[in-house]
Amino acid sequence: MDVARVRADFPIFERTFAGRPLAYLDSAATSQKPTAVLESERRFYAETNANVHRGVYALSIEATEAYEAARARVARFLHASDPAEVVFVRGTTEALNLAAESLGRARLERGDRVVTTVMEHHSNIVPWQMLRDAAGIGLDFVDIDDAGRLRLSDYDRYLGPRAKVVTVSHASNVLGTVNPVREIADRAHAAGALLVVDAAQSAPHRPIDVQALGADLLAFSGHKVLGPMGIGVLWGRKELLESLPPVAGGGEMIREVHQDRVSYREPPARFEAGTPNVAGAVALSTALDYVERLGWEEIASHERRLWEYSDRKASELLGDRIRIFGPGTAKDRQGLQSFSIRGAHPHDVASLLDSEGVAVRAGHHCCQPLMERLGVPALSRSSPYIYNNEADIDRLYDGLERIARLFAS
Ligand SMILES: Cc1ncc(COP(=O)(O)O)c(C=O)c1O
């Protein structure tokens, strides 16, 4: 991949921090945005802005067509069989809350169980905990092994007759682990459970094929895949979506409203109450064009190269003063690296790196159950993407080496 050319598409890299170019290593939190995406959103508001599905005038029809074309673009991105399977939401968090609440109302009874994992982001734990507390649903957590991979044998234990939903992240935002979703889907289905997939971390890095994954519902956020904040997707199998109730009521989602009764439209409209983020959806489709034009193979080999380079730098410069979490092989992991530096608090690590223009994340990464499982209060995380190069990794590890020396003395 020609990283210099990619970088030139991202205006944020014209900025400097601490007098140095920005080494942005926090793309797992949110990606930066190329000019094409910014321009796509601007152009929608400048040239096509009107509310959708409402007007009979030309501009509103154009806006509606742009919105529905974005839906079809997302359907292609996910290898979905029908654009009607794509529900636009604010992001993964809203998608998973919608999934949990709707399944909770339609499919789960007191005493039924949901199987999640200990490596999930809070947005794939808390909505199910809310269901547990409100509706008496049991919640089981599949554990991880020492390498940070799911203990698949736990599913044998948890997939009993009351297990109705299995939910899992495609890739972990802390460990980088890529989970064997298809295998988990097959096990879930054999036990009569549905599979909900959190694809927030995988969608930016690898092709998503909802059919091949065997998912029933799947969520991702636009802002991690070069798109704007405030737009994301809940994809669902058509027959499943048709059987699920809405959780938000209002304009656009109804068929008829009378004082004594209400009926709802077919999906996806049923799940999209109110004015949607049309400009966001349009810009997301531009972002997906950008990513797919780069090519998944190119992205994967670039990220693998950076990961191997990071790994080598870590052992050469820091040795046992750094502890890196997650699988140690490139095969079933993504390029992010969560780590601790001996004697240094992750927040101090991130602050000191920031003073050199290197942006990494520190904290619990919205994964407190995982932090507890790993026995750490917090971790630092470097998450490179398509616009990062070896020079960014050099700056990270030169900084970490200085920090490790400082805290050792
Ligand atoms: C694995 C995972 N799931 C869910 C989310 C939540 O995404 P959002 O904040 O865009 O809703 C994140 C964000 O960091 C994530 O990494």
C-alpha cells in the first residue's frame, strides 16, 4: 500500500502536535476521515438536503434516493441478500441495544439465557445486563484462555435448552483476537439460539459476509470505517427482522396510528423512527467505496506488516519491560496492540506519548470485565490503520523505551 498517497487523502495529517506530525494510533476508537467522505457529507447538505420518505417534490425524492442507495451500498458491503436487511442507527451501541431490547420483547422469557463473552465491549454486555435486570434473563460469559482466545468448550456448558441468544464480537478491541464466528454460529444454531455479532472492530479491517459468518443480527459503526460519527448499522436476516417489534416509536415507522391502536411498517422502516442521519448514511457509503477500492488484501498485508514490525520493535527495545496482550500469531488477530509497561500506569504512558505527538488510548477500553479477567486496572493500546507507517511505530517505541527507562529509575 502506498501509505504516503493514502495519508494525503486525510486532511487531519496536515496538523502538528507538540511541533511534530501527528502519529495517530487510536483508530480502534475512531478512524480519521478522508476528504472524499467529508466532501460527500458536505455535498449532500449543499445540494440534496431535504427530509426523506416525506416529500413528493423533486429534491425530497433525490434525498430519498441517495439514502436508499446508501442502504444498498451497505448491503453490498455486508454481502446481505436484500437492502431491507440494513437498518441505519447511530452506531454499534445503538444497534446492540436495539437488538437486545427487541429480542427481549419478542423472543426471551424469564429464565431464558443469553451467552456473551468476557472479552466484549460494554455495548455488548450492558444491554443484556439491562435485560437480565428488567426481565429475569440469565447471562453467561464465555471465558478466554491465557493467549486471549475464547474458550470454545465453554459453549458446550452454556448452550443448554434455555440459551436463546449467543452474542460475540467478531474481533476484540483490546486483545485483537478474531473470533471463529462461523463455528460459534453453528453451535448456537444447533442449540436453537440466535447469533448476534458485534463487528465494530472487524468491519474496518476485513470483509464482512453475513451469510458466511452465519449471523442472525450484526452491528457496526461507520466512524471506525472512515465514515462520519453518528451513523451505523444493524443488519438482520429478513425473516428475523420481520418477526421483531420496534423499540422506538414515532414518525416514519408506522403504517397506521389511531387513538386505540397502531400498526408498524415492514423493516427496515419499522426500526428507523424519526428523521434519520441521511448525510451520514450517504458519507458512509463513500467511506465504504474508499475502503473497498484500497482492497482487503492490501489492507490486511499492510496491517500484518505493521504488526510484525511493532512486535519486533517491542522485543528489541523493551524485552520483558513490556507485556503485550492477545494472541501472539498474526493468523487470528488484528493489528492493534494492547500493552503494559512495567512500573508505569497506562495513563502516564499515554500522556507522555502525547507530549511527543503520539496518540494512543489508555484505560479500560470499555471492557471492565475483561480488565478484571486479565487482572489489570487498565492498558495502553496502539491501533494503527491504513494511514500509519513504520515511522509512526518507530516514534511509539522510541517513546515507550524512554518511558520504560524513566519508570525503572
Ligand atoms: C468491539 C466494540 N464494540 C462496540 C463498540 C461501540 O461502538 P460505538 O461507540 O461506535 O457505538 C466499540 C467501540 O469502541 C468496540 O470496539
